[in-house]
Amino acid sequence: MDLRTGQYATTFVSGGTVMARVPDGQYALTAYVDTAAADGTITSSAMINMPSLNVANDMTVTADARQARRATATLDSTTARQQGVDVAGVIQTVAGQVVESAIGSTDPAVGLYVTATLEVTDRPYSFAYRTIRAEPLPALPSADMSSTDLAPRAYHLALVNKSSVPAVPEFRVHDRDLAQLDTRYHADAVAMTGSRFTAPTLPGENFPLGGADYEVRLPGARRELYSASPGLRWMRDLQADRTAHEVDFLESGASPAMQPGQQAPYDWNLAALGVTVDSGPRSKCRTSTEGGGVLVMPYPFASSAANYDLDSQREQTLSFSRDGVPLGSYEGHGGCVPTPPGASSYTFHVTAERSAPWTNLGTRADVTWTAAYTPDPGEPWDGPPLINVRVHGDFDPHNSAPFAKPFPLEVTAAAETVLGPAADAPPVRTLTAEVSYDDGAHWSSAPVTEDGTGRWTVTPVHPEKDNGTGFVSLRLRADDGAGNAVDQTVIRAYGLR
């Protein structure tokens, strides 16, 4: 690769030698060598790295895999095993572009080998080894899997050496140096199995590289341990099912702020259920309307910690209007909404129903968003600021709260787009709450206390055990006073015990 232009040289094979014709200059060379057993099975992969090669005349370069050392990590756990694909490679910036070279394998028996380099000082250059490992689940579910103290561990590692490929690419990783999420997986109606998929995105990367699934139980728990460093992001999903052949739901988890050595709780499939919405990007929509359109995707019955939830059991309708004039609707999903030029008030209305054998929660939802929005056709990620309301509480592993007690709910509300908090939207100023204990037949107000910008505590007093259906429905209204508001009703947001 030409270090001046970032262009790759065209190679060809002549007499068993890989050759290239290039102008004089500085180049980076990467070669890959796989070693195979007699039966053709790959036993190792090697990446030979030459980050700076001065080409002034004809020259011969030997890529010697015997000089490579195996990239690996040693953990505190002696039982955690590789899950998915391990990746070893180099990330560098050449001619203003991020360039990656890597080898990987899903087979723990296949070693990943790399050759050392001198320190690279003329451009950003790093070596990274990525691996996800998990301890096996116990043969039988624990009597109380709500505790994470002794829960099996899962390691999510993106181990980086800056400026060079080290001579010994072996990492010693201690639990105390990782961020730890004490993770609980909730389920209300039936016990389920699931798989947790995670993949890292390093600074400069646009997409995750590597990644793996490992087994979880719902309800259940794991200690999830992560590499944590500035700019490192983790894509995290949960897929759950009752049988091996049918996926019941998929949850896209948040990527919480993590620091090395810090411990924090995290919950999957957690009540109280709500409705989240993504708006944007414009780049996904091509409409005949002047000004184009924007993608709007609502997700009814989303877990309180999720970016979004998907399941096959729900039926939903999205309708939308501009300044009171209907623009259209979608059945079963969201879609592109035409956004003519100029400032307008947009309204988005979602209704949803669900009857699922794996949950008794989230049977109906009705949500209306209002957004003051001026489209920006020149911004591909532009979208209307829609208020997302999330409700958190101290729910048990079955997403239930106690009967006959006040039960505080922590509520957050903020105008967001698909990229996160809407940059120009003011903070949400007001929140009101109502509760129903008979699936929405009767409603009563619940006390609301403001806890700071965009945060409130709602404290319903739950009824006695024989009063109601055994579920709590929530109706929340939030407004920022600048034309952005939400009115959200979810039937059976959580259960009572």
C-alpha cells in the first residue's frame, strides 16, 4: 500500500512468487500465511507486517511466518472459552483513511500469529487483539440466579498496543482492570434460553469487527467484563427463545459508559415496558416529495434499558401528519416520512397489540409524538426530535414489583434522534403520570417528583393482591414547552407479585 496515496498495489504471481510493480516511494506491506496439516486443515494463520518499506529499485522481500508469535490473552478465569471469532490485526491511518489488516478464526485450535514491528511514529498505528470468552453455565439453573456474585463470567476484550505490533503479543488480563457489568436477564411468563452477541468497534472504525455469541438463561445472571478505553464501543444484542428453532425476541442493548475497574448493574428484558422511537437518517429515504423524507421507526414494548426490541408477535400501525394534514401510514413497521421544506409541526401516532406465549407484559400500546421540526436536506443523519420516555424500577427477575406498597419508578425523558439526544432540542420540562390496575379500564394519577433535568420519580401505591389484574399499566405525558411532546400509554408495563 502506497503510504502517500493509500492506494493498494496490484499483485500477480510469477514462478511461485507474489510480485508487484510500483513507483519509487514509501509503502506498507502486509502478507498472510496459512499453515495447513496434511489433510488440508488450517492449523495457524500468520500476518507479516512491514509498516514502512522504502522502494527505490527492484527488491525482494521475504514473508517469514516462522518469525511470528501467537497473539493470545491469559485471564483470571481458568474455564472461560473462546466464543465466536478471535481477531488479530493492525489499524492505521494512511492518507486520511483508516485502514485495517487482520486475521481471524472461530477455532481455538487455530493460532493467530503476528510479526513484531518497530515503533511507527509517522501516522496513527495500533495492534489490536479481540476475543470474547465465556464460562459455561451451570448444568442446572440456580435456585436464585438474580444474584450476580457467583454468576459465570463473560469476557469482552479489545486489547490494543499503540504504535507497534509487540514482540510478544501476549496480554495478561485481570478482572480488576476491566469494567464489570453485573448483568441480570429477566423473563416473566416462562423460562427461556438466549444468546448474547457482542462485537467491538475501535476508535476510527465505522463498523464492529469480530464478535461472538454466548449462552444465557432468562431469568439468569452473568458477570460481563469489558475492555474499556476512550472511543471503544460495544455492540450488544440479546436473542431469546423457548425452543431451538424459533426466536421470540431480539433486544438491542445500550452501550453504557464504562471505566476500567468500575462495577455497575445492567438488566436485559427489563420492565417497565415502553415504546422507543428512532428518527433519521434522511439518507435511507428517497421520496418524490421536495425536501425528501426521513426514516421513523417505533419499537413498541421495548425493555427500559434497550435501544430497541423486535418480536414477531406484535401488530402495529404508524400514522403521521404535518401541521394537522395526514401524510400516510405504515402497517407492521415504520418507514420513510415525507418532509417538505420549512418549519412544521409533525405528529406520529403508534398503536400496537401483542399476545405472546413467552410474556404476559406489553399487551397494548398507544403513543403520540409531536415534534417541531425544520428538515435539513444537507444533513444525512437529520431527523425530528422525538421524546423517548424510559421507566426504571427495582423489579425482580420476573419483572414484578410488590403488591400493597408504594413503588418508586425512575423516569427519564429526552428528545432524541437515531444518533442519540437531539442537539438543538430543549430539555423536557413537565411530566405527568397515571396508573391503571385493571388493564386500562380505570386510571388514577400518580405522584411525580422532579429529580433534575429530564428526570423524575413516579411513586404509584400498588393495590392489595386481590384488587386488579396483577399488572400495572402506565400513561405518561412529557413536554418540553417548545413543540415537542409525547403521550404514551402501555397496558401491562410490569407485573405485581
